[in-house]
Amino acid sequence: MKNVVAILVIGLAVTLGTPNMATAQDQARQMTAQVMRVNRDAQALIVRAITPDGREVDSVFSVQEAAASALADLRPGEMVRITYVSVDGILRALRIVKAPEAAPKQ
């Protein structure tokens, strides 16, 4: 029992003594992309974006509960603006809004 208590105390000391390291992956980012697939049951969204160098990149987002209601209105082909964070390599959508339609070219 003394060993268990000692381990818990050491673990707590290490945890509390570790400085809070906010990394770039904790920062909210935004992306404008085309909806490829919506999975409402799994609260997942697959989108395709174009990088600054012209490459197409598909991204899979796990949609947070607060943003899940937006999935009901999304259809493949629509443009969306996603506010997201990356947590342990997993993209988590915090907010999803339809991107405004581009003005018709004259």
C-alpha cells in the first residue's frame, strides 16, 4: 500500500511540475475546402483543399458535438470553411460553415 501511495504522489508531482506546453497543434486553424463525403452517423467529414502550390489534398475531420448540427445541411461539392484543431494527428472540426458562393464572373 505504501508503494502505491508513493507512486501516486510521484506521478502527481511530475504532472503538476510539468509546464503547460502549448504547441502549434493546439491552436485553432481554418481551412476552406470542398465537401467530398459526409458521414452524419460517425460525425465525420472528408474534404478536398488545394494547397498554395496547387496540389489537391484530402482531409478527414472528426466533427465535435458542437459542430455536428452543420453536417445535416452539407452535400458533396459544396464549399465549407472549417475551424479545427489537430490533436495527436487527428483533425477535429470545431465549427463548420458553408463558404459564400463565388460571385459570377462577367
